[in-house]
Amino acid sequence: MNKNKVVVAMSGGVDSSTAAYLLKEKGYEVIGVTMQIWQDPDEDYILKEGGCCSIAAVYDARKVADKLDIPYYVVNFKEDFKKNVIDYFLSEYVSGKTPNPCIVCNKVMKFDLLLKKALEMDSFYLATGHYAKVEYDKKSKRFLLKKGRDRNKDQSYALYNLTQFELEHIIFPLGDYTKSEIRHIAEKAGLPVAQKQESQEICFVDGDYKEFVKNRVPDKIKPGYFIDTKGNILGKHKGIAFYTIGQRRGLGISSNRPLYVVRINPEDNSIVVGGEEELYQKGFTVNNLNWISIEKLQCEKKVNIKIRYNFDEKPGIIYPLEDGRVKVVFDEPQKSITPGQSAVFYEEDVVVGGGIIE
């Protein structure tokens, strides 16, 4: 493999485009690649602006590649994306959980399948436009994943599944930059996407995720009952796939106090609602663990814990369980700990590891 050759995952946005530019400026032999993951040419989302799954994204990425004078390819990962991301997304919602498809896409699509494709192309590295850093720690002899300099854009939370092998072959060129600096660099370099707006939605869902779920798995959507914490029936819900922990709006229940979803029970298709105070808890368990800064958790460890992307991490302790899972206990109770989301553990700006909230 050629250590001077790098494949850049190009989504057609300013971040991945500037990543390709920065690497070429450093003297790397750069190849641009976009994953074709849209399912149906008639789907609305593949034409929308900003979506990393869209045909528009391919057009934009190709324009940037032409501007940079680098080779550019589109690789067909359509079936892999459906099986590993879309089907997962649907199955989690219908089982009463709240999935994070971007984390699964990073794990399976970008840093497994696309990395393998990059290595097949004789490239030693795969680069993306994530705001994070990879460093090698000589003392532990391990590659570390660290937060990006721009804390408002830091994406280390969504990258906690990276293995030591993958980290050895990954470059994050934007790790030491802020978003505004990246836009300035792109503008100065004349990249046609310098002022392109970011997409904040799930890339393969055009509009409301509830419609997406209902249209694809209508036979798995079953109405049930809202109950209180004592088991009293308060009303009917439209299907557990349409609700998430902490939700207040759209419940359609008459009450003399605000009610929130505090628990979803797929076993009997019921949704437990209660007051805001019932959303707070200190402890939970995590499975599907991946460790980065350590080989494995052998004893209790003081860490900072992040339980969703837009959550300010809070201190707590993680405890190893005999079956490979981890028990997490916050120092102070936290609101809306949601099954299906990821819990990621930090020591300052270093990712220790993470897993899925049970």
C-alpha cells in the first residue's frame, strides 16, 4: 500500500471537499470517492440539496474533483446501506428504541466497507471531513481518537466504534480547524461548495421519519395504550415507533399537568408517561461496547459521559459487568436517557470508548 495515497470520502459538502484540498496541498496523491447509497431513483431525497445520499451530492463532489484535478469515482454500496443502515433504522424504531443511523453508517459503511475499498485501491489512508483527531500514543502503544478543535462541531461522539486497525488508516484533515476557517479556506481555494449549507436531517429521510417508517413497515405499526407509572390506561397511541423518551408534544392525552414519555414497553406495546421529574435517572447499562484508549474495561473508571450528540457530557463512573456489558452511573441524575442511543466515555478530550444504551 502506498502511504502517500489517500482516498477521500466526498459527500459533496464543504467539509469533505476542503479535506481533499488540504491533503492535495500537503502533497498526497488524492482520489475522491462517493458512496452511491440511494435506493430508488424515484425517491425524493436523492434529489434534495445538501443530503449526503443525494444525486446532487455526486454532482457537487464531481465538480470539486474536477476543480482539484483529482480522480473521482462513485462506488455502489446500495444493498449494503439498505441492509446495515436503513433496515437497522426501521427495526430499532419498531422495537421502541431511538436509533442513531449516522453512527451505524460511520461504523459499517465509511470505516469498514469504504476503507476496505480504499485499501484495494493501493491507498494506505481513507480521509473524511469529520471534525476529530487521530493521534498515536507511544506510552500505551495505541491510536487515540480525540475531540476536534472546534468543540461546537466536534464529531468524536459519532466515531467511537473505530478500531485500532481503522484508526491507523484514517486521516481527519479538519481536526485542527474551526468550521469558519474551513469555509474561508474553501472560499480562497475557489471550491464551488464553499458556501453550501449543511443538511441537519437524516440523509435518507425526506421530511418526517414517522412517514418513512410507516410507509416501509406498515404491518409492524400497531396502536396500543398510554399508561401511567401505576398501570392506569390514559389513552391510545399510534404505534411505539412514533414516540421517543422525553417526548411531550403530540401525545394527545388530556391531563392537568404536562406528561412526557418516560418508558416504552415493546413487550406489551405500551408507552408509560409521567411527569418531567420521572425522566431523570442516574444509572443504565450499555452493550455493544468498543474501546479505543484502553484494550478493555477491567475495573471501575471515572469518566465524562455523553448520551446523545447534542448533550453536554457529565461526570460519572463506568463499571464492567461479567457479560461484557457496562453499568454507567452518573454523579447526578440526567434527563431522558434513551435506549438505542449511544453512550460515549471521555477522559478530557480523549475517547475511552462507548456503546449502545439498553
